[in-house]
Amino acid sequence: MIGKPLTKELNSEQQRAVEFGDGALLVLAGAGSGKTRVLTYRYARLVREMRIHSSAILAVTFTNKAAKEMRERIQGVIGDPIQTSWIGTFHSICARMIRMAAPRLGFDSRFTIFDGDDQKSLLKTICRDHALDPTPERLSRLRTYIGRVKSGMEEPSGEGPAHEEAIRIYHAYQKTLRRMNAFDFDDLLAYPLEMFRKDESLLDEFAGRFEHVLVDEYQDTNGVQNELVRLLSSRCRNICAVGDDDQSIYRWRGADIANILHFEDSFPGAEVIRLEQNYRSTKPILDAAAAVIKNNSGRRGKRLWTERKGGDLLTRHHFRSERDEGHGLARDIQRRMDGGRSPSDFAIFYRTNAQSRSIEDGLRLHAIPYMLVGGTRFYERKEVKDCLAYLRLLVNGRDDVALGRVLNVPARGVGNRSRERLATLAGSRGIPLLQAAGAPDLVDAVGTRAARPIGALYDLLLRYARRAENEPPHDLVHDLIDEIRLLAHYEDKEGEKGVLRAENVKELVSAVAEFERRKPASRLADFLEEVSLLTDIDSWDDRNAAVTLMTLHNSKGLEFTHVYISGLEEGLLPHARSVGDDGEIEEERRLLYVGITRAKDRLTLSSASSRIRYGEFVPSVPSRFLEEIPPELVDDLTPRNTRTERHSHPLIHEELDSFPDYENESQEIQAEPEVARFRKGDLVKHGSWGAGRVTAVEGKGLQTKISVTFQAGFQKKIMVRYARLEHFPRSGKSGY
């Protein structure tokens, strides 16, 4: 038995897991149920009571931070330093195995591990060697293909020119890596699996080292990791996996929830112990989480409970717009801070990074310090700063820093040498860079090839600067971004990252439109002044006293006294990309479950009737997940003048002055849009999926579902009430 002081810290189920003997064990550990304590004490018991040397215990987790904390906690329990290299991440453990076996694999043990940038550079060279243009889109596609092949998600085969190209580059890439004595991150997992499958003696050598294998966060394993664990525990047959199927939220990264759902298939005869006592949250919060997650069919089932008495009901706010949401949440936080709470008690979660803009604006207006986790502040993001640089030049043509930033964004063929020559011309004349760009002798200074795009940029900026003197800012900014094709620059050149950048550019246009509605007589200079003043608050650097902003994905493993989950609307949570895919919807529900269970004392849920998308009001529908939370668990604090029949709730009792009421807000967004009618054969358009044709219609009214084949080559079954679909103009070019 573990020492008496430690035993007192374990509940009965935790103690069962810690004292479990030989064999396979799956610990289904609910949120806040003490899984880290179980792993720590189980390791300590193996060393202290079972007299197993630490070098014979393999303990694996997913991040270096988690591995470091695991080691420190184990040492704290045991009381002595742990002399072993077998506590670490999957990648670090596998890298060590490869180094030990390198000569037998035909490698030098002093190999290099390529990161993402190294991989991209190598692929660029290989593409050029094969007479292929290494465009960002092609590189992104090839990296995705290579990763899927190495993770076992795709075979290195296929038909068609794109597949043939990918296969050819894949083999050349692998050959070059071997020649360079290098591995990429996917290799670190793929090579050990391959060597264990091909060489039984190597498997005996490594698997024979371990008497026990411990794995944390098992719900996040992919197929390769699951098989590695199975092989490495195949000799001792002592495997203890800890995880929570309800917190599997990394499907997009390759995680396979089936590994934990069907654990017994890989480890026959495994015992399952459920940790259901929660030490973090109040009962209303846990009941809400249980009510949501029970709607998933792909789960093993458990219900969290707590000994904590009482607890506040969840609060629910429905706002007219995203701006109201940002300001409303900020006012709520400010009220609680006035009551003695610290900013660090609060966290605001959202589904996508672009949503942080309106929340940041609200916090800035109320001078509430905040820190952004896993992302960059909205107005400090590269693509946003690029746009702002253009706008600054329209107001102040002497801003050389701004011109230097946009001179080749989007790409105009203006290289560093041309930049230097333009700067030399400006310096010799004592004039700003923009003025030099319009000089009559520009060709003599920078050459004909560079002078053409630089001169065109000068003409464009001069034309828009004249418009900026008299025109409202929104149309001006919208037209400028369209003319320079900035969205296409990001979307076409940077793959998935570029799509996110484009979303942030659109969000900036929305911010300008929102500013224009608030201050109709203002001009572009006024908007830039507001932005610059809002971003200059020194106190925000004090990370020990700041509201935390992060995506729901980044919130996993954390906890906060008061959590706000914003943007609970169809298209955001669940995300538009998940519509029509039951597996994706279940993952989105797990994502909400993770967010809910981060809250210790209070939880606030918010949504908006509309959001601005690229400068236009787009009606929003509250998330279907909100309907899954029993009304008796919720206080709905939505002011009466923002309620609609659909959004009403039996427990509404907030005074009307709790949140700002913007009288000039569009009234059209208050009414719920009717369910559109579609017929088989109709052409439709979706904001994310593009154009498509309706192939089937099921149900009536709010229960109407349609099947759509989209031009991009995929099919979706869509619940019309939740999807932002519109009839495609038959006079337009649909692509069909």
C-alpha cells in the first residue's frame, strides 16, 4: 500500500486504479476527477511498494509540459529524483528508440529532426527538381498527403495527376531524408512502428525493457500511437491507459476516438474503472455538461458528480450583435471585478480565433486587462496589420513604415534590392517613400521591372487617399481589399492558414462597418485613431491579473473560477464545416463539454442574433446545443427587448439596463429567418462550401433536410433550419 498520508488523498475509485495489479486497465477519468493524481500515485506505488525500477516503467503523454509536470509530481510523491529517460511524449520516446536502433536501420545515431520549416524548404527543393512550381498551395497539399501516409490514414497510392504527383514527391522526399540522415516529426512515430513489425528481435529488445506502460490522454491517440502502445506492452501485458472519451476533440489532428471506445479490442480482458467524482465544478455546471454530452452516441458513458453543496445556475445572454456580446460580457466582468474579483478569475472561450475581435474591443473599452492564449491579439495579427498599413497610408502618406510593410503585399515582384533602391531615391531627395514611388525618374532608380508595380501601387494609394477625404470608411476599405485581391492572396497562397488570415481580414472590414454605424459622420482617420488608442494599454502586459481569452480547443486541461463561452450559434458551435456529418457534430458537442467543465464556480453562455460577415449583417441562429441544457439549470439574463419567440426562455428575469441597448442597431436582425423552401434540382450557395445542387428533400418545416452535391465534389445532408443556404441565382454562373 502507498504510505498512509497519500491514501487519505484518494477516493475509492482512484485507489482501485492506483492499486490495480497486473494486466490491462483503462481509467475513464471524467473532467476534474483527478486523473493526474492517479497516474502519479500509480507510478509511485510501482516504484515504492512493488520495487520496480523506474527504468522499467514507460510513461507517455502528449506534451513536453505535461511530461515535465508528470516527472516533477512523481518525484514529489516518491521523494527521490527519477533516473530514467522513459517519461516523455510519444515523439521524444520514439526518437530515443530510433537513436538506439539507428545503425540497424541504416542511419547514423546523430540524425537531424526536421521541423515544419525544414520540411517545407526540402519540399520546395524537391518540387523544383521535378519541374514543379513550389506554390504554398502545392506545398500544403504535399505536406498533408505525406503526414496522412505516415500516420496510416492514407496509402501511398492513388489515381489521377494530383495523386501521381504526390506519390512521386513522397518517395523523393523520403529518399532525400534518408540521404540527409534526417527524420521529420511523423517519421519519429512511423519508423519505430515499422521496425517493430519487421524485426521481432527489436520489439523484444524494447518491449522487454518495460514491466509496466502508463499512457495519459488516451483519447488523443491516433492509429500509429495506439499500435505502438499495444506492441510496447505486448511482452509485459501491463498497460494502464487514462483518458476521457468525452474530451476527444482533436479529430482534425488525426486523433481516433475509437482507440478509447474499443480499448478492449487492442487489450483483451482489460478492466475499466470510471472516475466520476469531480473536484472542480459545482453541481449545476456538471449537470449541464452531462445533459449535453449524453446526446452523443459515440461514448462509453459516465456521469460526473460532486460533494460540493449548492452552486449558482448557469447564466445565459442573447445579444443583438457580436458587438453587443463583446461589450455585454465586458460589463458583466467589470461588475464582478467591482465586487472584488480579480481579472484572472475570468476566461472567455470561443470556437474560432476571429471571434476574439469583438470581445477584445469590449474589454478594451472598459479598460479590462486581458491576455490572448494560443493566438495573437486581433489588431496585432499579421494580416490585420497589413490592412491597417494600407489604411494608414491613405491618411498619412509620409508613413514609411506602413509603405515598407505593404510594398510587396500582395506579391508584386518588388524584391529587397528594389526596396533598397527606392529608399535610396527617397533619401537623396529627402522625401517620403510613397512620394518617391511616384517620382518621374522612378524607372532610372529601381529599373523598369520594379518601377511598374511600384508606380501602380502609388496610383492606387493616391486614388483611395482622395476618396478617404470624403467617403465613409466601410465602402472604401471593402473596395480597396477587393481591388488588391488581398483575400485571394492569403487564401490561394497559404493554404489552410491563409483561409484563417482571410477570415480575419473580413473581420476587420466588419469592424470598420460597425464603427461607421456607431459614428456615421466619422472618416477613416477617426477609425485608425480609435484602434491605435485602444491597443495602447500598458496594464495588459500584467499576465497575473488579466482575463484569459482562448479558443475552446486551447482550454483543455485548464480551469477558471468563472467561464464565459461565447458565440453559441449554428455555424460557429457547431461549426459550419461539421453540418451534415454526425461524427463531426459529436466532436463539436465534446468541444462544448470541454468548455463547460473548465468552470469551477460560474458559467455564462452567450450568443448573438447576428454577426457581421465582411461588412454585412448575417442573421444567426442559437446553437442546437443550447436546447440540450435543461431550462431549470439556467438563468436567462437576456433583456426583453432582444428576445424573440425562438430565443425566449422560462427563466428570464434580468433588469433591462444590465447591458447596452444600441437603438441604431438594425431591427431586421431581431426576427428569426423563415425556413427556406428547396426543391430537388435547385441550385444553392453556401458561404463555406460554395455552389451546389439539391439532390433530395426530406421532411417539412423546421425538420426539412436536403441533400446537396457541391461543385467542389463532396455531398452534404443539411438541416435547412441551421444552414446558411441561399438559392443560387439562375442567371449566374453556377459551374453546373
